Amino acid sequence: MKQSPFLLLAMFTASSAQAGIINVLGEADEDRMGLSGKAAAAVEWSTGSVDELQIEGEMTTRYRWPNRLAFLVLRGEYAAEGGQAHATSTFEHLRYRHGLSDRLTLEGFLQHESDPFRRLAFRGLVGVGPRIKVASWKGGTLHIGTAYMSESEQTNAEPTATDSNQSFHSHRWSNYFSLSTALTERVSFGQTVFAQPRFDDFNSIRYFSETTLGIEIEGRLALNLQYVARHDTRPYEAVPATDTELKTELEWAF
């Protein structure tokens, strides 16, 4: 099979995402006041034994006040094989933070997504909780956060699954720690870990880990190397409990 990748603003190599958490915390790292954001996109075209087209795009828009922050993350992925669309996923996340003190912030969030790779015809959630700055140093910070999260999901059709086309509602306890630090003037390191157990069943937990190495190329252009691992102790039928993703991303900020 011959592959012809066409890169617009990002390059990626990954397995399909098949667990339940997507990290958006790094999207708020920009400290500039007022409006800012970033965009990324990728196209991969394969020919030969499999004719497949994959298109992925992402945009983040932020607005920062002296003690407040709002940001919106939009992501989409389209895949077609033999000229026929076989998978389309969407993701939208809106988060608002209000600083109560130098160390304590209250944050609330809304999210919607659909992802056939995880058998999600619909997933919607809303949450609220505190975010605490544990430590800060020149070029780096360490935060922890905890939140109540209400989650609704609907599975897509799967002929052999007993949970096909069903709706589920759960209440989860979302917890994370997020580390961001500068290694050199042009190189940064980030680590985020989530754990989200259900309040009514603490054996049902979704885990997420994202490790990022960022390299500034020039001005607003940067290269990000990311490794992501996800695990769901109670995945839907026909969905693997664990998956990993390795991504090389070219990022443009505005």
C-alpha cells in the first residue's frame, strides 16, 4: 500500500481513540490577555491495497481577562474508503474559569462529541469544580483539579452487541493533575493525567494520560510530540479497554 500524506498544519500517526477522555487542558496555556487561539489540520491519502482518505482538523479560541478565561475547542475527523465515508467524528468543548485567588480557580465545562470508533452516537456532559495551583516556578506550573460531572451517552448500532442503540446516564468524579514546564528557551514539557470513576460504581473508571514535548520552531510555529494512553475498566461491547496514540503535530498559534 502506498501512502501519500499531505500536511496542512499538522502531522500525525495514531491508533483510533477507543476510550472516553480527551484532554483539553493544554489548550488554555496561552497567557496573553484578550483573544488568541491556534489551529491544526492534516490530510492522509492512502492508495494501493486500500484507497483511504483521512482528514483531521482542530481549532481553539481563547479569551482571557485578568482573572477569568473562556476557551472553545473544536475537533473533527473524516475518513473515507473507496470514495465512501465510513467514519466521521466530532468534538466540541467549552470551558470557563474564574480565579478566586492566586491559587484557587473555579471552572465549569460543557462538552459534546460523537465517535464511531468508540461506538458513541452521542456523548454530552457538564461539570463544575475547583482547580488548584499546587506549585509554580519560572516557566512552569503544577495544577490539580476535581469536579462533579454529569454524563449522557448513546451507543451506535452493533449487530452482535447487547448494548446496541442504548442510552446511558452516569455521574462521575473527574480528577486530574496537569504539569507544564519549560526545559529550555525553546523546549517545553507537559504531563496530564485524568481519573474519572462513577459515583455509583468506583470500579468503573476511565483513565487518561497525555505526555507532550513542545519545540518552538519560529515565532508562532511549534512542533509537538505527544503520547496518549487511555483505559476504560468498563468499555462498551466491541470496544477495546485500552488504546494508545502517538502524534507529531505542527501547531500554528494566532
